[in-house]
Amino acid sequence: MKRTFFVFASILIMALFFSGCLVSEGKYIKKSEEADNLAKELTAQKERNKSLADENVALKESTTKLEKKSKEVEAASNTYKELLQEMKGEIAKGQITITELKGKLTMDVVDKILFDSGEATVKEEGLAVLKRVVDILKNVKDKNIRVEGHTDNVKIIGRLAQKYPTNWDLSYARAINVTKYLQEQGIDPKILSATAFGEYQPIADNATPEGRAKNRRIAIILLPKE
């Protein structure tokens, strides 16, 4: 009887012991899973924070660019207004046109204001006109200035062809002479360039004398710096 009781008591004690071990092991596994989940959540939160920080930096950069662009557009608009006011007499006569679109300002000057027929040297009256333009362009610091030479489609013939064989040659000579004058008047040559288009970018119909007169021009263009 005693032996039976002893066996039974031993089995009961062992059952309680293993039961306690199983409970402890279950709690450990649960805590371990909770710790893993917290670690994963912490990692995810850090990634979200980093993403938000990157977005904030990008937003600041975008805002800075927009503010810079706004200032550039405002400056271009002020230059546009000044040129309109200064050249209103020539504009009224159809000798000069000034346009502005998306930060690009273009002033087209018909050739007869600046040059004698078939010549590339700027005449005295033309220099006086350019001087008024220069006084405004000197204040432009954040733009590039491109001088373009354009002609009509009438072929150069006779003695003039010995000096300027094609309209390319005449348009380039005129553009480079205007560009040199702008430099001589104090405009930074680093923002200046000269380009020749000859007869290939007309703004009017070459079939009429009026159209050809409009096509023979010098274009002074203000462009955003790249």
C-alpha cells in the first residue's frame, strides 16, 4: 500500500514539474515573439521616418527651386516692361517687336534700324538704339543673351556676293558685330553668344516686300541659364 502511494506521489510530482516547465517555456516563446514583433515594428518605423525625412528634403529643394524660378520670371518680366517702355516709339512704328514666353524674352529689330542695305557694320543710328537696350540689359545677371542674325530668302548677287557669298555669311557678320558691341558696352561676354540663321527661320512670308522686311532682322534673346 505504501509502495503504491509512493509511486502515485512520484508521478504527481513529475507531472507538476513538467507542467511548470511547459508553462514557463510557453511564456518564453510568447515573450520572444512579442520582442520580434516589436523589433520589426521599430525597423518599419525607422524606415517610415527616413522616408518622411527624404520627402521633407525633396520638398525643401522643390520649394527652393520654385522660389528661384519665381524670382527669375519676375526679373524677366521687369526687363520686358522696361524694354517695352524704352522702345515704345520703335514698337509703334513696327521696327521692333518684343515678346516674352516662359522666361524667354525676344526682341526682334528690323535690319534697317541697325544696318545700311547689304552692310554688316552697325550704323550710328543703330548704335544709339543698341545703347538704349544695353542700359537695360546691364541689369540682367541671371540670363544668357543670344544675338541671332536673320535674313530674307533673296539670294546675294553682284559685288556684294564677293563679301558675303550667302545669307548665312551676312546674318552671321551682323550678329557677331552686334554681340561685340554689347561686350564693348560692358555686358559680360560669358553670357553672350552669336548665332546665324540666314533665311531659314522666317517670321513672315517672303513672298511680299513687307514680309521680307520683317525677316531681315536681329533678334536679341534672353534665355534662362542652364
